[in-house]
Amino acid sequence: MNILISSHAFAPSLGGIETVSALLAEEFVRMGHSVVVVTQTPGGTDLTEFGAPIVRAPSAGQLRGFVKWCDVFWHNNLSLRSVWPALFLRKPVVVTHTGSYCVRPSGLDLVLRTKHALVNRMTSVAISGYVASFFKTRSTIIPNPYDARVFQTRIPPSERKRELVFLGRLVSEKGLDVLLESLGRLRQRNLHPRLAVVGSGAEKTQMEQLTRNLGLESQVEFRGAKSGVELADILNEHQILVVPSKYNEPFGVVALEGVACGCAVVASNGGGLPEAIGPCGITFPNGDMNALSTALERLLTRPDERERLIAEGPRHLVQFQPQRVAQRYLELFQTVTL
């Protein structure tokens, strides 16, 4: 099968869409299919390490040629810039919705209304039930995969001395301030867990100042942005991954990475995060500092509870293996190309 992939963002850019597109492109190639990736991300090589060409900012002629070549055009998030040739050539289009336009149209937002109108004419995939709920058309739910080769448990959870790790952009919606405030409340209960903050962003200075204001300098370490094996090593040092997002996350690959590295997870319960966490963690209402501090106290003081959650990981993660997710996509592609 000839598979054309539209990934508006791709390596060397870092992010969820970039990671998922690369993981699945590699699996499609490994399974014997021909793959081409089109993207608007500049730079980098024009050939992936697994043999799929990358076409950056393709011209209209190039794009039309690749659409004509393919059997199916998969969009990892709908791109109006690249979908148009498929509409004229009547090629099968499969669109995976990952969150950026998962709001109901209102007012005169023509781009959003156009995307929602096009979705009704295409084969729709959503990465979570939460994301699927925003569209009138029925969506097949296929969750995002995680990189199972990189994110693995290498240090037994029982041997870990570090307690908490936060992984995410340092921006308001990711809720690091909620976590820091919760640590302040735990101090009143005579609990002083250490927290590693992994990530960078516009609010780094503000979060460092909040740490000082709360008197948490001895507990909190800002470790900057990390990825790949270096990130997996950090997760392996810790007992609990905290995902305190204030907004409704569409899914939560970061939770899968933590579970794969042997962490129990404490996360906000809005959006698709609970679908990613499954039985491997506990949730609390978005932005609720009291509920978060209570959840953290529960896992910090009950190692048997942590062990029970961690033990659920291998069974839960099977459905998010890249090979399993790629196979589900291929089965869907086959139905639209008949």
C-alpha cells in the first residue's frame, strides 16, 4: 500500500504529533508499505532513518503528484494546506483528530467551520473518546502510541528514592503552579517529597519564583527540557509522575511514558487523560489543589497502593504499542481503499 502522511509538524520539531507521525510511519515501512511524509517543518534530512522520504513545504505540483501516487492520504491532524488535492482527485482521506480544532464552531471562525465540514466527508479517527465527542460524524477511536523501545522500566520501582516528577511545557495550562501549591500544603502534613520539573517554557521564571515564595527550594529541582533516553532515565528515577493539567488534555502520551517507566500516575481527570492512564493511576478534578495534595499523600504514604497501580502497567500498555496501533490504522486504511 502507498501511504501519504500529512504531519504539519515533524522532526526536527519536538512534540506529540511529530513523535506519533514518526512512530507510525516507521511501523508502516517495517510492515512492507511505501510511505512519504509531507510537512511544513523546515530543516533536517529529507529521508528518515527508516527509509521514508520527507517532503518539506511541498509545492502544489509536488503535493498533487504525491496524492495521485498514494492509495490513502492519512492526516495526523487535518491540514487544509495539504488536503485539497485529495478532494479533487477523490483519493481516500483518513483524518486523525488530536485536539487543536476539537472545539465546537461558533461565530465566524471560517477555518474551524471548514475543518468540521470536511471531517464529515472523510474517514474520521479520534485519539480518545473525549476528542470524538466534538464531532458530529462517527469517529473510530485509535489512541496514540508511545515509543516502547525508549520508555521501559529499568530500575525496579521499589528501589527508587526520588518521589515526584513533572513533565511538560512550563505554561499555565499544564498546571505546575497547582502542583507547587499542593507541595506547600503537604508540608503542613509533615510530608516533604522532592519534585523534578522536566520541561521549559514561557513561565519558567514565574514557576521558579513561586517555588521560592513557597519555601520549596530544597525540594524542587528544575531540570530543563529532556527527550528520548535521557527523559526515560529521569522517569526511571522516580516513583510518581504528576500530570496536573488545568485544561482538558485530548489524550496523554506523557502518562503512557511514565507508566512504561514504572511510575504510578496522579493526573487531572478532564479530557482524555483518564483514558491514557487507565488503571495505572488516580485522578483529581482539574485545578483542585486540595484534591491533588490528598492524592499525593495517598500514594506517598502507601507503597502497596503504588505497587498495585504499577503492576497494572504491562497489561494496560499493550494497546498503545506502536505495532498494535499501526495495525489498527492499516486495517482501517484497507476498508477505505476497497
